[in-house]
Amino acid sequence: MRTWLDTWLVTIHDPTSLAPSAVGLEVVVITCAVATFIHALRAHRRGDRLALATWLTILIYGVAMEVISYNTVDNFKHAQFTVMFYEHQLPLYVTAVYPAFLYTGIATVRRLQLSRWAEPFAAGLVIVAMDFPFDILGPVAGWWTWSNSDPNLAFRWHGVPVSSYYWHLAFGGVLCWLTRALGPRTAASRALWRAAPLALLTIVLGVVAFLPFHGLHGLGVAHGTTVAVALVVSLVIAAQAAAAARRQAPGAPDLLLLAVPVLFFGYHLALAFAVSAGGRLAVICGVTGFAALVNWVAHRPAADVRRAERLLSPE
């Protein structure tokens, strides 16, 4: 691996000396993150202060989570990518993963106009769906490695610790709830200053949300059972809320927001067919189908809703 710059803070490697799948991942994820920022900025200029406040909170939360994890746990290690920060530990693309996952999931669910109590569960579920192919393919493609000595990572689905999915579900839902509750109060000039406390509060409340995960394990409940139940409960809550709001047709399809999951899932599907097979590939295809369904519901034209209502309504 050839290096162009090597310092404590920033390291830059020659991308031509890296694996093609790694460079492709960087391009895709960073492109998705830029698209989410443009989306949030456009919404902010239209008067939606919640969007930019959410994006900034996600970015700060993501960087803080990574730095905290490097100094408190030793259960994973990133591979080297084109741009690395913090003593070769933090890839640039990882800072972009958080907006790509969380902002896309939260913004998509907010188009559904669900109740405030149901929105965090639905957002967490969509964030987990975004993470599924990434987490499954990451170790296979060599993007990172999981520790085999941490008991919290022992129970795995297709090689992925289920605690990773619970983390995205819990922390993503908490961030969605916090930004909905406090974000609208954020003035344009104070968005960044309020985003930092919200990000830190997300981490604090996310840790609290993890207490049942560890508590149930102490009572003998397997991690996989806990995560499966949490996902099912979130799905039921989201489905019921969506059914209650089904007559509220969203506005015109948001093509910029829609492009993010299309690009992200498209890349991972292509890579899955290239390097994977069997159950792993089937799971990725299934989760992609779920994400496609959610996005169709969130972005369908109002005319489709009216047509469906005419078909379902009695003569």
C-alpha cells in the first residue's frame, strides 16, 4: 500500500493501491452523504429547520461514537482506506456512513407522517435495513474485522454480531426522537451549537436503551432472541402507524432522497453477487426488497394513493 501523506491526524493512501471494492465503497458512501447534506440544506432553505439540525446532529454523533469506541472498546478494527484520521483508525468514509444511513432512514420515514411515538421505531427499522448489507459484506470484503474475544459480539447472524443491529435500532431511534422533539426549536444560526448537545445526549440515552439488551442476557435470554423481538416489535408498531396514516398521501417523489438507497443498495447487491452466495445473498436481497417497499410507500405519487383508494373502496 502506497502512502502519500502520513501524520497522526490525517493519512492519505494511494487509492490505486487499495482493493477496488474498498474504493468503490468510499465513492458510493461519500456520494450518498453529500446527497443527504444537499437534501437537508435545500429543505432548510425552504423553511424546514428540522432537516439540517438532524443532519448536523448525525454527523457529530457519528464522529463522537467512533472516537469514543476507539478509546473504550477493542471489538473491531477498520481496514486502511484512501483517507484515514486519528492515528489510522477512522476512515473518512465511515464519517459519511452515519448521514447516509441515519439521515436517509429518518428523512424517508418522516415523509410517511407517522405519529411521533411510532416514528423512532420506524426510523430505527429502516436504518437497520440500510446497515444489513453493509454489515454482512464488510468483513467478507475486508473493510473491517470483528473481534472474536468480546462476548457481546458472540451471537451473530451471517457473521454479523446482532448487537450491531440493536445499536442501529436503539441509537437511531433515539436520535430520531430527540431531533423531532428539540430540532424545530433550532434557529439557523444556532443549528450547529444545538446539534452537539443533541449528539451527546443521543449517546447517553442510547446507552440507557442498551440496558435491556444486557439485562435480559443476564437473565439467560440470548442476544439473538432480544434483537429479533426488538425488530419484530418495531415492525409491528411501524406497520400499525403506517396503516393509520395510509390516507395521508406524501407530496411529489423526492428524487434526491430516493437516489441514496438506490445507489447504496445497488452497489451492495452488485458486490453480493460477485463475492457472496447462499443464505447471505438471500438475506441481502430480502432486506433490499423491504427497503424498496418502504421507499415506494414514502415516495409514491399522490395519484397512486387515490387510485388504490378507489380500488379498495366499495362501489
